[in-house]
Amino acid sequence: MPVFVVFLLVSHYLVFHIAELEVAANYEAKILVGTRSSEQVVREKFQITRDELLFFSRLSATHGMARALAGGGVDQSTGVVMEDWIRNFNDVAFQYANAKERILQIRIILANESADEFIKLKRPPRGVLKRIPEDELQSKAGYPYMASVRNLPLNEVYWSLIELNLEHGQVEMPPQPTIRGATPIADDDGDIWAYLVINYDAAIILKDLTDTFSDAPQFDIYSFNPDGHYIVHPEPGKVFLDQLRPDQAMTYDQEFVLSNPGWRSAPQLLLATSRVDGSQDIVLLSNPEAYETYTNNERGKFAIHLSLMRFQEIVSENSWYVLVRVWAGALLFFAFLGLIMTRIVRQRDLAEALGLQGEWGRAESDALISLMLQKLPVAMAMFDANMHYLAVSERWCQEYGVQAKDLIGKDHKALFPHTRNAVRTLYQQALEGKSADVTQRLIDEAGDDVSVRWRIEPWHAVDGSVAGIVVLSYRVEDY
């Protein structure tokens, strides 16, 4: 009865622990798929808009305007006046951009010291592009993005951070999330005379990000610039506060403290504790490096949150499924162990009656242990204190591509000399009596990203000394 009580306590812990690890691994996998999908969508949009920028910068009208500017208002090679070249450029822009709601403004900014706007086409809310009168054009020399634009070589594209659009140094009302793309414009000699700047509706990009997770309403999405200020928040009133109400602005790091929950099955998941109300979420942060490859500068990050309370509810919902597996496995194991022990006891009794309990008894026990391990549905091996194979499962042989007869009695270190030092250390620690439980993320033969869990346990002789180790491994996705 005490053994049964202990088994109940241990199985209860194992059930919740296994369910927690499985839910964490599944949650991490689902979020990673979502983030990769959203990054792919955004990457494709940036490629489309890059092509648009280069297209407009290479129009014949841009070369004509450069010649007219150098000729005092008249293109000396064609006789076309500046206003006609501007009209030609505007006609192309209107025809193309009015069908693209993502384009909010198209500007040509001179490459002079004051960075004067030369042409400005702007779309009013729910309207079409219109040319802004010359007396309303502005100098952009004091705007931070212009410092980066001035350093661009030809055919390169710059992307600003996502922020609210400014007019005459003030946030435009109603607020309009904007991302600017820019590229140099060259004259016939290849010299830069101006910059093409297109303002895009950043709300469309942000919607692509959030729509990726629309089928999972329990997730909360946070997105923030490199300085940590929010551009997406579950509470809409907290976005762009660094521009709207700086005294009330809060960064992601000011709102949350991140820590590692220690789930080896989901190493990228973190625990976020709110500094505001103490609530806790499970969170996965995006990798900003993925954005740097196609936007030339860091975009910031986004974080996908799941409330810890909801996470624990999902763990509890999955615990019954795990409980059935654990108990079913335990019953089969104890039944099998009972048959083995009965056979061992009978064999020992017979050996004692014949006076042959020495080598014969040990050989029979080794054979039974080998038989028991051989049929296990996981990769498992039993070693002596010198790391010589005593028994292996069929799955172990499949994983290493060898046959059992080529392993039994052989030195594992000699057979596999390229075993990593970290694994060798775990083996040595187990031989010293210390158990190990680790999870690794690997790429399998099919190219899939899988989690492999390793359990290394010492086994003991009758006198209590460590007689060897048992190594077990399995794919988390298989269980």
C-alpha cells in the first residue's frame, strides 16, 4: 500500500509536468509557425514596395526634371519646360498610386542642404492623391530620417521606423501610422540630385501581423520599436504615446519583467510578469534579425502573449489525456516487470536446488534484461561502469544504424569517438550517481525541426555502488 501511495503522488506530479511540457512545446511550435508566416508576408510587401520605389526613381520624367533644373527651368536637350516634366511625373504617379491604398504620399526632395520638397502628392483620408501647392512645401533637413537617406548609394532603399506622420513638425490629425521608403534619384551623369520618398500606410503592415494570429483570440500581440515604445498593444490607447503624450508613454521593458520558466521542451518561451498589476503571461519574442535582412535596419520586435492562467487551464485540460497514458504505461510496465521477476525468482530457486546459482543465474538475468529492453518503443541502452553495452532496444539500433550484436560488450566511446563533450560530461556525471534530463532541438533526416529528450540514469549494484548507466531518448513530438 505505501508503494501504491507513493506511485500516486509521483504519477500526479509527472502527469502535470508532462502535460505542461507538451503544452509549452505545442504553444511554442504554433507561435513560431505564426511568426514565420507573418514575417514572410511582411517580407513580400517590402519587396513589392522596394520595386515601386526603384520604378518611380527611374522614370524618364525624373531625368527630364534634372535637366530642366540644371537648364534654369527648361530641358536643354528636348526643349520641354519643368512644369511639363512635373505634370508627366504626376500623371504616372496618379494612375499607379490611386489604385494602391497603401501609398499615402509621394515626394521628391532635393539633395540640397535644406532638403526642400520639390514635388509632393498626398492622399487625404478616404481620398485620392492630390498635388500639394508649392507654397505649402516644407524643408525636411531637420527630420531624423533624412540623415539616413542622404547616405544612401544609388539603387539602395531606406526604410524608416513605423511612426505617426508629421506635418510641419507636428503629429498629423487624425493620427496616421506611417513607414517611409526612400531611394536616391540620379541625373543623366549618375549624380544624385534628389530623393524619392514614399509614405506607406503602416496600419496595413500591422494588420498583416495581427491577422496571422486571428484564429487564436487568446493571444495578445505587442509590437514595439527598437526603443521599446508600442506600435501595437492590446489596449489601443497605449500605442504611439511617445509621440502623442510622452509623459504617459511606457516601453515594453517598463511594463514587463521577463524570466526563464525553465521548460526544456520549449526553450524560446519566457515568463512575463507585469510591473503594473503583477499578472503573468507566457511569451515568445520575435527575432529582429529576420527583419534586418530585408529592411537594412532593425524593425524592433513583437511579442505574443498567452495569459499564464489560460496556459494552466490548457495544461489541466490535457492532464487527463496524459494521465491515461501514464497509468496505462505503468500498468503494462508493472505487469511485464511482474512476469520478469517471477521468472527470475523461479530460475534462481532452480539454480540454488542444483547448486548452480552463480554464473548461470547472472546470465539468465542479463538475458531477461536484454529481452525487456529490446522491445521498448524508445531508444534505450544499458551500460556497465566502463560504458560497455549490456543491452539495447531495437529503436536505439535504428537511431544509430547498427545491429545489437555489433554493440553488446563493445565500448561506446570507442564505437562513437565523435560524441560531443557535453554529452560525455553527462555520461560521466551519471556514472558518479547524478541523473540528467535534457532536451535538444535538432534537424532530422527529413529536414524537420524536432525536439529530442534525453534521460540518463545511474543503476546500482547490490552493495549500492553505481554499476553503470541507462540512457533513454525519444522525440517529444512522438509522445
